[in-house]
Amino acid sequence: MPPRGHGRAVEDPAPTGPLRGAPALKPQDTRPPAERAILVGVGPKTQTALIRSSLEELRRLADTAGALVVGETTQALARFNPATLIGEGKVGEISGMCAGLRAGAVIFDLELAPGQQKNLEKALPKIKIVDRTRLILDIFAQRARTSEGRLQVELAQLSYMLPRLTGAWREFSQQVGGIGTRGPGERKLEYERRHIQYRIKHLRAELERVRCARRLRRERRAGVPVPQVALVGYTNVGKSTLLNRLAGKAATYADDKLFATLDPTARRVRLPEGGWAVATDTVGFIQRLPTTLIAAFRSTLEEVEAADCLVVLCDASSAELEEQRASVDATLAYLDTADIPRVEIFNKVDRLEPAARADLERRHPDAVMISAATGKGVDEALKRVEGALSGRWLKREIDVPFAFASLERHFYESAQVLSRQARRGKTRWRLRVTAENWKRLQTILSEC
């Protein structure tokens, strides 16, 4: 590891061309070459270890966005420079690194204030200045697959960009592609400020309509007797893989990349003691998730607030497990989820050595250890989820005389029918039902 606070070059990946003497193959990839970027980790002097670990996450974010990381540097400060975030000497060092490594972009692991970004653009002319927030927004722009997702990402991008309009942004508007310029990026610097404000107003109105539509769908779902389960957790912990395992098929896109899922995907999952639940895969969380994104994705995150149970998935193999858990807890605290029962599940335990797993089980005795990839432990996790649902979804049995068979439609409308069995002139019904609907059913039966 290089001395703390000093920059270092990162070796370019080895070429993967054909062997000498082999016939030349027609190239299939016509994408432009990846942008060469330098990463900058910054933080307080008291958090040097966190600076390094966060920089590693920034590297993964940059890779996901399509950048080629050719160098990195860190600086631990007693206090941040209000003009450029980092010290003047570090700015000069980065300028030299950009020249020596032919880097066209510098990516900071914090969100830059508009003034800091403007000053850095002046100090590093012809170098694209990208902060952590802009990088994450860029990844979201790549990943959004639905019209709602694209609306939410564009709103977040424009809200971020509005106070940062400078001459340097106009210069970059002429570029096509590259990190930090996706989604509305090719257009956004052509807007006058008032046009951007108008577009933001329009997007908010569109998303409010989407929010109302989602609310109506949730109200309709509330009338359908099916428990709702939301899968939440840090990005790339395996939520989509777990949903595919629970649904018994490739229900949703899963990949070993950050933010592979943006748009909620719901699938039906059979519970161990009968009946079904609807499990929803949600967007992954991350440290310092931009507030503009949380606000823009509000209608999506309301799906989490409407759940009967939260499955909080963690990556047991991550060196930053505790930091990731804290980040997820902080995001859930922002949402209205305090009264929703939770089941904490540690995924990817198949990657742990036996001693490491034993230590994890000792430190987190209430968590369920699973491997979504192999399926090990998933059945136990489902049992735990079913137990968490029992606080709101009660199991009840009721005997109904054959003479009142016409009442059975109320059971199907208001409850999950786990089983029905005819015996001695009656039908015994086993139901999974909410307390409210159980009272309603009892009232109907008492009036017969």
C-alpha cells in the first residue's frame, strides 16, 4: 500500500487480443474506449481506514459506470478546504497525475458543493470533475428500465445539476457519452436555468401522478388477502438472486454489479405452512445515498413502507458488513418503517471460512445465515418470514355448516384459504387472515 495521502497509478488491464499467429477476428464491441479516471478519497484524519474502504467502493462504482480507473489518491484532513475540498498541494498533485496518466476525469468520493466544483474545474482545466453523487446518478441513468425509473432519475439529475451550471458544464455538453453524461446529460447543458426549472416542475407533476397510481394499486392489494414482503439491503447483496430463489425461477434480473435493480419487481412466493406472499425486490441502498435520489424515488420507496414484513439482506462476505448495515438502518429510519417487523438475513455465507461463520453467528444470533446462490438456509429464512408475518396475519380455523356454504365466498375475498376439509356436516376452514378481516368474518357468521 502506498504511503497514506499519496497518489498511485493503477495498472491498465492486460490486453486480451488474439494469440500471435491466430487469424484476426472481426471486432464485436463498437463502444467508445472507457474514460480514464483518477479516484480521490477524502475524509477526516480520524477516519483514515474508512477513507480507504470507501475508496474501494468508489472504484466499484466507477467500474459500474464504465470508467477505467488509472490512478487514485487520498487525503486525510483536519478540516475540509471550503474552496476546493482538498488542499492546494493535492490539487497540484492531481493535475500532475492527470497529465502523466492521460486521465480525462477526476472522481471525488464525496459530494462537492457547487462552488468547490467550479473552483476545481478552473484549477483542472479540460478535466471532468465528477463527485460521488454525480457518479451514482450516472449509474442510475444506465440502470433505469421503466418509464417511471427514467422519470425519477432525470428529476434527481436535474435537481443536482441546477445549482452547478457553469461554463465547464457547457463545454462537457458537447461530449457524447462518458461517465456523468448519461440520461439527460447530452441535453442538460443546453437548457437555460428557467427551462430546467420548468422541466423539474413537469417531472414532479408526472411522478405525483405515478405516486397516486401506486397508492391506488396498494389500496387494491390491501383488499386482496396476500401478505406483502419487501426485500431491502445494501446494493449488490443478492436481493434479486434471493427473489429468484424464492419464486423458483429467474423472476428478475440479477447481476454481480452495483444497482443491478432499480425498478421494484414483485413475485409470488409460497409460504411453508401454505398460502402465498408477494415479495418485492427494491433498489439497493449505499453509503451516503444522495438525498436527491431518495426524494426522486419516493414513490418507489413507499412500496417498502407498505410492506407487512421487511427482509433486510446483508452480505456476510463483505469486509464492510457493519458499515453497510448501519447505512441500511439509516435509510430505513428516513422511511416510515419503524413498526414493520424485520427479518435480518446474512447472504453469501458459503464464501466464509468455518471460523468466520461461527464468529458471525455468535455476534448476530438472531440473523438467518443463507446462500441465495446455492439455496442453503433459504427454507429456514422463509419460516422466519412467516413467523414475522404472524403478528399481522393470524392463522384461524372455523367450522361452517354445509347449510351456510354460500358464505365461502367471503373467505376467499377476505382471507387466504390454507385448507378446507368436510367433516360431520361441516366444513373446517384453515385461514390466514388479518385481525381486521377476521372480525369482519365473525360478524358475517354471527348474523347468519
